[in-house]
Amino acid sequence: MPEERIFSEQEVTDIIRRAVEISERGSNPVYQPGVTRAELEHIAAEVGVSVEALHQAITEAGLRTDKRGWLHLTEEFERVVEGELDPDRFDLVVEDLKSFRNAGQPSMAQIGRKMTMSAWTGVGQAKVDVTSRNGRTTLKVKSNALLQALMTLHPGLIATMITVGAMSEQGLGLVGGAIGVGVMTLSTAAFAWLTKRGHRRAEEIADNLRERIAAEVKDQARQGSAEVEEPLHQRLQT
């Protein structure tokens, strides 16, 4: 009798995702897209995952919302973590980010339970907002293409104007125009590539911060439980 095949976690994820795609395209009226919390708990029990571990994973996953601006010049990545992050710990979750000072404005500001920061993504700028209230911590990372435009489109336009002007003075306006079109084509391609890379980096920052916030919230809860239990423990010793 042949051995039963063992699928890796990644293979299971890929197979389930593909099966869902096939079901959504099919004509089966019984199928409803999505999985309820009860169904998740049933699946977890089938594969030997505890309910507590599943609930923790759901909490850490939080909510994810991505918004694209006009022509994808901006993208905003929102993550929500259950539990309020202590405002005194805001600086801990963003300590690895490289701040970006813009036009003399402070790179980081905190008012009450909200912190705003301008961060360098490696190829551009992103605005980071962390808000902790109403039992949740909301994180927003918004990437824009301003710096990418200044690094590519702006110098490309200047170079095109200079080239066309110089060539026109020599009676080679058409040649100058052709060179200008080539320069702007390259500048536009570079701008699109850097902008896309900046957005992807901003998304990575949002996901990494979400994990750090979830870890900090979990640590806060653990410390809070320890503080509540300590007096009782001391009383029992006495």
C-alpha cells in the first residue's frame, strides 16, 4: 500500500487558494466565498491547532485595507490590531524606521494616543500614523511618489528642454525632439519602477509594524496579568 502523501504548509495554502478560485468561477450555487470564524475553528481542530493559538493568530492578523490613489501615485496600507498599544511604546515599534525630515518639519510627532511619522522607504517617502483607542491599534502607512518624480521626471524634463533648445539653434529641432522623447521615455519608466518599489516597501513597513504592534500588545497583556496575580501570590506566601 503506497504511503499517504504529506503536504507542506505552503502546498496546503496554494492548493486551498486554487480550489477557492475554481469554486468561485464555477456554477455551484451552494458555494459561498469566504470562511467563517466557526469554520476556521473546525479546520484548526482537524489539523491539531488549539483554539487559543487560532484566536491569537486572528488577533495578530488584524484587518488589512489597501487603497490606491489616482494613477497609483499614492498607496495607503491600513492594518488594525486588536488591543490598545500603550502610547509610551509608540517609539519602540518604529525605532527601526529611518525618519525623513521634510521642509523643516519634525519627522515625528505624538499627540495623546496618536503618533505621526515621516519615514524613508529606501526610494521615497511614506507617512506613518499609529492610533491607539477604542480597544484597537490602527496603523496607516501612506506612500507617495513625490521624491521619485524629483529624481526622474524633473531632471528628464530639464534635460529635454536643454537638448531641444540647443539642437533647435543648430537647425536640428526634429533630432532634438526625438532625443527629448527618448529621454522622457526613460525618465517615465524609471519613475514608474521607483514608484512601484516605494509602494511595495511601504507595504512591507506596514506588515512589519503590524507584527511589532501585535507583539507589544501581547506583551502588555502578559505584564498586566502578572501585575494582577503578584499581590495574590505575595498574600499566599505570607
